[in-house]
Amino acid sequence: MKTTAFLIALATAIPAAAQTDRFTLRPYGMLTEQAFSAQTTFKAIFGQAAEPFWGAGAQLILRRNIYIDVSASRFKKTGQRAFISNGQTFRLGIPLTAMLTPFEVTGGYRFHLRRQRNMTPFVGVGIGSYAYKETSTFSDAGEDIDTRHVGELVVGGVEFRVHRWIALSLDAQYTHIPGILGVGGISKDAGETDLGGLAGRFKLIVGR
């Protein structure tokens, strides 16, 4: 709610330099719900495979309907350590806190519809840097994780203009993040190596 209030207030104070004939700069707040590809791992640790992210970013809208999007978000939650034995998952009751912080850059195309001027579909592809940290009570040396890897993403959605300075965006984004999971613990037992997944995202955008 604080992010939403901030962006609405910001709508009345966007500098003229951010709106030119060559480009438009638009900040936004974002809420994401991601279904992780590593379903067995996340269900065992947190009890569910879909988790929320909060974030913010900015879009640069260029000529010829091209856009560049830069965003940062975060997921953090405490669950418990688990393991797999004979195909069954067992939770150990030992607290485990995981934090994933994506920094993503996307480039794409916006489709302007003549008959639906308040609705703009878009598609894009991008790359991200994903910092992952995992800590647990009573961890042995080397069990905690603090790493960062590169991943890829594709996205598609629709933006709805609700006010001269306010737009709402709904999209679906798929990320593939190899190299973090699968090297140890329950993700290795489950054979899951992708920390990405399919996400539904909602953005509140300030700007034309």
C-alpha cells in the first residue's frame, strides 16, 4: 500500500524531462505471484509452490513502439528443512529462511490497437541477475547458500490506461534460472535445478 500511495503522489510531480518526443520514462510498483518450477522443493520447505514477490521498476518507452523495462523485486519466507526418502517428503521442523532477489532487464514491443486505445498488448524477452540466500538454524559448515546466477525470461501481457497519468498492467512471465538449485539438499534429491517458474504480475504505472 505504501508503494501504491507513493506512485499516485508521484503522478502529480513527474518532471517534464521524463516525457519527450523521443521517449517516456514511467516508474511503477509491482506485485508478483510465482509458481516455482521446483514444485517438490518449495512444497516441502514452505508448504506450497506459489509465492508472492514485491518490487518496483521503470519503463523507457521509445519510438516505434519499443520499450525497455528495468525492475527489482524480492521474495523472502521462512519454512523448514526437509528431505526425501523412498519417494516420500519429510519435514524436519528446523527453520529455513530463503530470500530471492531478482534484478531484471527486458526489451520488447508494444502493440497499439486503433479501436482499443486504452488497451496496449506487449511482449518482451530479457535477462536477469538472481541473488539467492538460504540460511537455517543449526546449519553445518557449507549448508547455507549465498549465491547469484544469471537467468532468462519471456513476458507477455496487456496494459490498461485508466487515467492520463495512471496505467495498470497484467502480464505472465516465465523465467529460467539454472545453477542455483540441484547442487545439494532436497532440491538435489528431487532432481530440480530451475529456480524460475511462471508468474502472474500486476503493475501500477505512473506516466503516459
